Amino acid sequence: MNLEMVYHAQENLSGILNQTPLLESQQLSRLSDNHVYLKSEHLQKSGSFKIRGAYNAVKAAVEKGAKLVVAASSGNHGQAVALAAKLLNIKAIIVIPENAATCKKDAITAYGGEIEYCGLTSSERIPRAIKIAKEKLGEFIPPYDHPLIIAGQATVGLEIIESLPETDAIIVPIGGGGLIAGVLTTIKALHPGIKVIGVEPELANDTYLSLKANERVEVNATKTIADGLRTTTPGDMTFPILQEHLDDLVLVSESEIKTAFKFVLERMKQLIEPSSATTIAALMHHKIDLKNKHVVCLVSGGNIDLDEINALIK
Ligand SMILES: *Cc1c(COP(=O)(O)O)cnc(C)c1O
């Protein structure tokens, strides 16, 4: 992973992405004694930053002659791979659990993806997706542990420092770690003084525990409302990047995530998903020790089942 790969990904993505705004929040600024901005990837194509890595990886597959890509995810990665394949005129098969929510299935089919059902857990889905890719001569696209995925996600870091050169700190949610590994690759190469701070839910603290233990630790499957952060262990490729460069990692509770979600919906009129609300929760609940700084919360996505909103705002 290096900066050259990030610039190459940026070139691949030019003309594809939405230029997502950095929304300034007076209230969050006042609350936290900083200048706070939201990098609004909930307004990105496919509804999350995941199109960045997915498009970069699918494009490389197409250049090698692939006519099919396969992913195992009913969430944002599945939607992003389906959309990337559609934009690049090839076929996508997305392997999802038998009990996936209707809205997620609908989103995948709306982007032109073909759905394949398999089991209930990712340990069943991933081998199935890899097998389908092998049998049909397609390419399996992993969600975070791949250099082209990390390089694609890294482009959001470039955009942040291009539009706000005075950035002092960036707060990033951590699932498998592809997003934050990408941001670290960009920021620590170009502006090592900018702090990059990770956030995990208390209920999905696998990276937190792994950093403490100095090796990848596996936690039990978790039910955090931040469904994009439910990975149970950090990536093989992403974890060393975090070990080398991460400035800090803070944890937020389920009720802190809900409070932040409600705040962003009510005050900022933005519909974001709970995984993204973690970064705002970290600031709102004073988990981060910064004062009078320019702080960017990376709002990673906005895909949420409307039925879930009630439970979040109650
Ligand atoms: C995937 C995802 C994350 C976590 O990204 P990783 O690369 O797995 O760390 C955070 N927020 C949203 C909305 C996501 O879809």
C-alpha cells in the first residue's frame, strides 16, 4: 500500500464519485470546543464510501478481462460492488444471508446485482462466494482486506485535505479497517501531523483489543446497532497499518451512538446510518481530547432501513 496506488485510485474514480460536502456544524463545534465538519459520504453514490474501493477493485478486474465479480455482503459493500459492476458493464453476483432485510435485497437488485442466498453467517457466505467466482471465472471482491480496496477508500483522505487544508484531526469508524487504513496511508504520507483517530462501538471492540494485545484478537459476533462495524477481527492487511500509524482509538456505547444519530437527524437534517454516528458520538461525549482544532468526522454512509429509525430515536 502506497500513495501512488491512492493517486491511481483517484484517477480511476474521477467522474464516477459525487463530490461530497464537508458540512460545518456550529452546534457540534460549540459542544466540543472545536471547528467540526462532517465529510458527508452518506451522500456518496451507493449511499456510502464503499463505492470508492469497490469501483477501484472491479475496474482492475475488468482490465484483467473479468466479466463477472462476486461479493459476500448484504450491506454497503454488496451494494457498492453491484453498482460498480453496473457502471463498468459487467455482471455481479452478491451472496447474502437467507434472512437479509428486503430493503437490502431491493437495493442490490436496483443496482443490477444478481442475488444468491447462502446460510446466515459470513463464514458460510465467503467460501460460497469464492467458489462461485472460481466456477464462473469471475473475481471475488473482498470488503476491506485488499490493496485496491484500501487504496480506493484512501481517496476520501485526499479529498478532505484538499478541501480543508487546515484539518488537524480526522475521526474514522472502524469495521474491518479498510477505510481507516486508507485514510492513514494518505494522511501519514502527506501530512503526518494530522491526527487520525478511530472509533469502535464498545460492543464491537475487536480492533481496540487487538491493538492492546499487539496481535489480531477475535471477539464474539456482536449485535451493535452500528451494523457496518460488526466485524469480529481486524483485517490481516489493515491491522499492521493501524498498528504503525493510528494516533488513538476510542469506544462509544450504544446509547451514545443513538444520541448522536438523533442529533444529526434533528439538528443537521441529515439521515446517516448508526455506523457513521459513532464518529459524532465520540466528539459529543468528549471521548476525544482536542480543543480549538479543525476536526473532520468521517460520516461513512447513510443506508438505513426506515423501520429502524423509530428504535433509534425513542
Ligand atoms: C464498511 C463500513 C464501515 C467500516 O469500514 P471498514 O473498512 O470495514 O473499516 C463504516 N461505516 C460504514 C457505513 C460502512 O459501510
